[in-house]
Amino acid sequence: PHTHTHTHINTAHPSTMLPLSGRRRRCLHLLLLVVLALHISPSLPFAPARGPALKRGSTEVFHNKKGGGGKKKKPAAKASKGFGASLLSALNPPFTYTGTVTAHPLSPPRPVPPTVLSKPDYHLSSIPKSPNTLPWQIEVKSASDIAKMSAAGALARTVLDAAGRMAKPGVTTDEIDALVHSMTVEAGAYPSPLNYHGFPKSCCTSVNEVICHGIPDSRPLADGDIVNIDITCYLDGFHGDCSEMFTVGSVDQAGHDLIQATYDCWVKAMLFCRPGRKYQDIGAIIEDHVTPLGYSTVKTFCGHGIGSTFHTTPNILHYRNREPAGVMEAGHVFTIEPMICEGTADHVTWPDDWTAATKDGRRTAQFEHTLLITDDGCVPLTGKAEGCLEQVWEERSQVYDGFFKG
């Protein structure tokens, strides 16, 4: 997740990335302003009143709600907002969704049965252990590691294919999450997104303008939606991570064009990978493919190394860059997962602190494989097998014929 992201390494809120002295200055200034506000307007409540709250896990999304019928009441006298209320309102403005998708009620997190013996280090604490490595220091997996990662990747692919077949009008993303959870735990695996930094569900479902980290909820999928389903399974001590786009009902040509461009740039990037090549060069391949077509590539979130740790080095940036991310070597395992947008690649974060949506509300698409560098190229450990759902963009691709090495 999110940090499923699970798609990027540093998912801290921007304010937490300020230098310590900067954070202290901001806190001090804010404290002085609040004290001044309370001194000027002591009768005002500390927080402005808001409408009824819709619970999303531990986060509350507030919605204004108009009253019903009945006799009209005499309007109460309006209290002066005063400096204190104005200040607090400015510090906590109402959230505006940017596109067609909004937050819906969540079901509780699903329990993992005791029959699942292998669980990641964050399954109780929510905080994963972070390896202390430099950006160019990348683990070379052993033959035993690769065998276990292949099994985790194959399971993730099986679950993803089943989840994708559910993407039909009227089906909720929470129902998809229920299937993902049950299939994962029945296989003796742990759904990696669950409780990763507190993420409340077992997969990510990102619909239309949602770039990544969409939380499955009670919103039914609608005809014309496009959705990315992101699955990661933790099996026998290792993660397998993949995602794919699915169309819901009848999708317009512009939606298909966006998905085709995303798929093709992703495959181009994977075909580039082999020992001796720089990880930093992946981004230019992606950006150079989508920019002439009028699309943009997200810079905030990135691909990542993966293994017994969910997110580690290397960082895979999906745009032209000169970051020192290291050189490919046989035995490296990582993900490539470009997020391509119809309009701006800038994003807003929903009040749930997870869901990232395009700032202009236009659609976005993404694909992801877990990849292993071999002696002469790379292979996806989450590649499709015979019987998997074949998509129209795989048939129409001018970059690669059929499933990518799957």
C-alpha cells in the first residue's frame, strides 16, 4: 500500500519531511496564533462545527447534511465568527473531491486466521522495519529466495486474475477485497497491504481519477469506470506484488487509449531491463513514450525493490531523472509500476490519508509486475499463466505480442 503505496518508499506526509527546526518553528507559530485567537474570542469552541461524520477506519470524513421536512423553525441568530473561528477554519478547510469518485463507508478490517503462520513484521504494530541501505545498495536474492518469491508472485497473480473478473457494474470494491482476503489466507498467505502503516484493507482498488492506494469500500463500480486492482501476497517470508487495469462495462475510447499507452510504456520499460543497465534510465523510457501522446507520468510515487521487505531499494522512478539508483545485476528483484494520467500528474490526498487522486479529476492508469533480473534480461515473477484473463490492450499492443513473458 501505500504506501501500498504500496507504490513508493517514502510515504510520509510532506510536513513530516521538514527539518526538525522547521517543524518546531511552525508548531510555535501555530501555538501563538491559537493562544491569541482564544484570548480574543474566548467564548468560541476550539474547533468549528461540522456535519455528521462518516467513519473510515480511524479517520472521519465529514459531510454536510441538510435537514428534512416539517415545520420551519425560526433561524437562530448567527454568532460572529470572530478571529479565532476564522483562523481555525483556514487551518482546517473542507475537503473537495476532484472527480467522480468519493469516499463511501468501510467495513471492518478482515481478520487473518491463525492457520496463516507466516506474517510480516508489521502485522500487529503496523510499522515495518526499514533496512538501512544506500539507494544504490541492492540485495542479490539467493536461489532459495527466488523460488519462494516465484511462489508468492504466482499466488498474487492468481488472486489478481480472480479479483479482476469481479470488476463489473454494481459490484463494490469491498466485495472484491473480501475475495482477495479469503483467497490469500486460504492459500496460507498474508495480504501484504493489511495494516501496513495502518492500511485497513487487503488490497488497493483505484478507480478513475484515483492514482493509487484506493481503499476498497461500499461504492459500487459503475458502467464506464476503469479500475486498477493492486495485489500483494506475503507467502513463506516473501512478498509478491502486481497490479492490472480492468474496464467496467462499456468504457469510452479515451479510456482505452489511456490504458493502452500505460501498458505499452510499461512493457517497453521491462524490455529494457538486463544486467549492467542503470535503474535511473527506466524513467526516461516511460516518459518519452507517453508525453508525445499527451499524457503525464506521476513523479510522487515510484516502483521499489521487494523481497522479505515490502518496499526497499532500488527506487524505480517513472520519469526522466539522474538519481543514483544503482545498476541492474542478476538476482535483483523489483517492481515497475508507472502511473499515467490524462491530465495533470499532480495529486491531492483524501482525508483518509491514503487515497491519492489527480488534482484535476481526470483519469489515470497503472500496471505492475514483480521482476527478476536474469543473466540475459528480466522475467516477471507475477507473469500471467495459461488461462489468465487476456485484455484487449495485450492483443492490440504494438510493443509486445501477447502476455509479457507470461
